Amino acid sequence: MRIERAVLREIPLTPTEPFQSSAGTVTHRRVLLLTLEGEGLEGWSECVALGAPTYSYETTDTAWHILTEMILPRTVGLDVTEPQAVLRAARDVRGHPMAKAAVEMAAWDLAAKAKGVALAVMLGGTRSVVPVGVSVGMGSTPEELGDAIAGYLDDGYARVKVKIGPGRDVVVLAALRERFPELALWADANCAYSLTDAPRLKELDALGLEMIEEPLAAGAFLSYARLQEQIETPICLDESIVTESDAALAVQLGSCRIVNLKAGRVGGLAAGRRLHDLLTEASVPVWCGGMLESGVGRAHNLALASLPGFDLPGDISASRRYWERDVVTPEFEVVSEEMAVPTGPGIGVAVDVERIVALTVRSAAFG
Ligand code: OSB
Ligand code: MG
């Protein structure tokens, strides 16, 4: 298929509440939405970069720059048989996986729509529903946090991930464990510790966490292996895993026992699928992470999470957990610890184009 036109738009969305982690607080989301057009169809994607370089070096503005100056001008006119081939337009761009992923993921939606099949099916997904959890930010007292978690359990989430960091770890988690003895509890530190904190992190072993996510610096594979030797709690890597060689190194060194996969972080859906294959082959469980996406990004996450290896619940929560109103219909919902994978062509949800156009603060069109 020939890509005839590309449109990149930025819309501001305000989360229902600020989302605080060790890496920073998100109070407003600057969402980049991309459409690729061909054969009279539109493929949609969302670039997951945050407004500030707190999670990775990419930001809304760097992605805008790389997409509008380099990738999108060269995407228009490309003839692609496989969606991932659209990355030919980014061949000489080093890094910037989130910008690259945006164009690749829109190409997947377009290709799936052209075939008339669900994106999840085209990717090789085998699940009609996926297990889902919720990621809860910091910023409240331990008691308020417990109340929020009780509410999420009522909403039907399969597990709860809480953000932790130095000064907000053992005491808070111990209180949660006391209040919720059976809770499937995960913790995400977003790189806030160093190897010298190993004794502190070892104290978490008594609390029965299913994993601790990214406690050390991104890419500190040797330190991760040293830490995993000293603690029982399985380490899950997020920020550290960008390329296949990162994953191979982590497996080889024993740097983690679980991996959080995000298509945006690793450069697209085909890359996410390759990492899924590599890690499941190495008996490392994977699950699908999130980046506080709108419904467009969430639909893509569900497609990735429908692959057979994604047994652990993802950070794929209901639309209303993030937004007063989503930009897709129907909105995403959680029922009995699961979310349904859309079955319609492509991402399988209707994008509210009129509202998106009304919200757009800048746009760039090519072709
Ligand atoms: O570390 O997994 C993370 C949100 C933004 C950036 C990084 C992370 C997160 C989350 C929330 O934990 C995931 C979600 O619900 O979208
Ligand atoms: Mg994380």
C-alpha cells in the first residue's frame, strides 16, 4: 500500500488526577496523534512521549521535531507491503524509538483496516480478552492510597501497581499489605534507587510483592544482576529494555525475572512482538505497560497484549481511570479483571475526529 498523506496533531488532555512517580508528576498530557492515509483509509496511532524527559529522553517536542522534520516527509509516497517497512523512512534516525513507533503503529492500523481484520489478529494475537491491572501514583497519604486501591479492587482490576521511591517504600507497602493480605501487589520505582540501597530493597522481601519494577538506573544491567542475587522479589525491567540486545543482555546476566513491554518504548509493534518472542522463548514472563495513553494508544496496547505470552495483567486500565472523556468510542472498560480486545478492523474503536480537531493546538500535514 502507498502512504498518501500523514497528519500529526497535538491535543492537550487533563488526567482525572495528577499522576506522580519517582520520575516526576504528570498533571497535563500533551498527546500526539498521528494519522497515515492510503487507499481511502486512515490509520491512527499515538506517540507516547511525555511532556518532559523524565521517563526517557524523548518528549512531546522532540517527537514532534523528529516526526515533522525527518520521518513524516519521507513516509509519504512510501509503498509498503508490511507495516513495519514504513520505518525505512527513519533508517538514518538514531534513537527516538517513541517517534519511530508512532509512524510504525499508524501503519499497522492502516494495514489492518485495508485487510479488514483486527489489529490484534494481524499481529498474531490469540486472546479475545486480556488480564488488566492498575498503576497508582504517589501523592496521597498511605490511608488515602489504601482507599483508592479498595476502589480499584471494586472496579475489578486483577492487580495493583504502586509507585515507590526512597522515603516512600517499606512503611507504605507494609501498611498496604496489612490492609490487603491477599492483594496481587507490584511496586514501580522508576529508577529511584542505587545498588547501595540493596539492604532497604531486601526488606521488601517480607511483603510478598509479585515484582519490583525498574528500581535502579535504566541500563544498569550489571547492578540489576547483583541486586537480583540479593533479593527474593522478582525484578521487572521497564526503562532498561529498549532494544533486543538489551533484552538478551538482561537474560544472559540474570538482571531481571520479568519484563514490562511497551510498543512505544521499543520502537513499535513489530519490535514489541520480537521482544515478546525472545523473552518468552527465554522463559521470562512479559506484560504490557502503559504511558497514560488516550484510547488510541490503549487500543494499540490491547493488540500487543493479545499475544500469547502476555499472561500477567497489563497497565491497561479503563478510559475513566485516566480521562473524564476519552477520544474513542466505545470507551475501554474493565470487567472481572479483564478488558476485551476490540474485534473491528484495525484498532477496532471509532476515533472521535471532530472532537480531536476541536482540541488540536497544532498540526502538521504531509502529502
Ligand atoms: O513506569 O510504567 C511506568 C506512566 C507513565 C510513564 C511510565 C510509567 C507509567 C505508569 C502508568 O506506570 C501506566 C498506565 O496506566 O498507563
Ligand atoms: Mg514502569
